[in-house]
Amino acid sequence: MTDLLVALNTRPLLCDGAMGTQLMDCGLGSGDCGMLWNTLHSNRVRGIHQFYAEAGCNLLTTNTFGGTSYALDRHGLADHVLKLNRAGAQVAREAIGKSGWVLGDVGPFGDFMEPLGQTSADELCAMFREQIAALAEGGVDAILIETMSDPAEMEVAIAASKQAASLPIIGTYAFQKSGETGFRTMMGAPVKEAIERAIAAGADIVGTNCGVELSFGDYLELARQIVSAAGKTPVILQPNAGSPQLVNGEIIYNATPEEMAALTADLLDAGVRIVGGCCGTNPGHLAAMSRRIG
Ligand SMILES: [Zn+2]
């Protein structure tokens, strides 16, 4: 398998789409621990990965978003970090083999760092290091640190990744609109600061995933700002399937595959090198996006 960063120099790549909603479609109850399925129902997790691989995705994201001991502790699984992260990596690898890259997924630990919260940077670094070492042991090709809103937490996670493994690091934030043309993370960090701090900490690829009520026009403008802030560092964009609508008390993302494909073309034109999907995206969206990437 070519090194991810080398491959990116020659062509844009397609990442996969949402995992959580796909797990729920397969029977995961809300409030249940989806990561437990990496061992309990690995065939179902593998099946979702395979749908994305068949849709043309080059990069599969492991089902390990809440995989720190801190996040797993909410399900009483704090001592299952190694087992569940390693299994998550192995299941994704089985689905794509050597024909694509597996990204070890690392989400926010789920609380505030000191001084707002009780967790010190050193404690947090140790938790991320434990998770990332397990993902590396399971055979991932890169680490994806995603949905971050605090650049300080991003910096800790990147440092932990460098200590735990020598793998490429992708760092993405979730942004919301702030004013007419500005975007900030939920912790208030503007695009330029957030992206520059991730790169300075050692991220090899930077960008955004998810987002709060962003339109397709917003994602495109956000992409331009990130590409500008990132300089020579490649950019990844993983938008939601449109802006969420509340229908009968349920949150619905209703962008069509064709609309996601059109956005993909615009994002590539704006200089984005990896496109994928976040909330509400499914293999149907990704197949249409794959045809557009070519
Ligand atoms: Zn999302």
C-alpha cells in the first residue's frame, strides 16, 4: 500500500460516511455502546465498512470514536480500551484489505480539560496514547482526530499520537457559523487559529467534519478558509448530508446523493484533497461522490 501522503500528491481521495446512524439501522439502541459491536457483532460493523468500500471509498474510518478510557467508562468499559480499539482496526482492515487505507478514529474525550474541567493535559495525553497505541496495534494506516472544538485538546491528541505510533495524523474540527462569513469551533476558536495550531502540533492533514447547521454554501466557504489557512498542508472536508431539519421530533439530514456529489466537485475545485461525509451520510451518498471524484 502506498503511503497515504504520497498518494494524496497524485490524486484526491474519498473517505467514508457516517457510522453511528448505520449501526442504529442495524439494531444498535440509542444510548448503547456502538464500540462494543467491534467484538460483539463484528460482522455487522464489517458489513457497514464493506458497503462504504464497495461505494468507492478509499479510506475507512474505524468504529472507535468514543474509544478513550474516559468515554468508555460511561458504559462501564474503561478497561476495554485495548480490546475494542484493536478490534475496530482489524474489522475495518478486513473490509478493505490492501486496496485502501484504514483511519484510526479518535473523537473528543467528552469533557473539558483543566481549568474548566478536572482533567489535566497529562492525564488526557495518557488516555489518548492508550487508545492510539491500540489502534496502531490493530493495524491502522493513519490516525484521524476528529470533531474537535478545543485546539488545546487537538494539540494533546496529536502529541499523544506521535508518542504512541509513527503514523500520519489527520486533525479535523467541527465549526459553526459566527457572523456573516466567519466560523468558529464551539469553544470559540476561529478557523485560522484552529488550523494553524493543529499544523504546528504536527498534523499532516487538516480540515473539518460535521458542523452545526451549516449549509452547502457554508461548507464551501469554510473549505476555502481552511485551504487558505493550511498552506501546503492537504485539507480534508467531511460535511453532513445538509443542514439538519427537525421533523416530528427527529433530526433528519436530507441532502440527496446528487447534491452531495455536486458539493464534492465544488470542494475539490476549492483545493480540498480528501472528501467524505459526516452525520446523515450513507453509502448511497458516498457512491455518488465517488463517481464525481472519478
Ligand atoms: Zn457529524
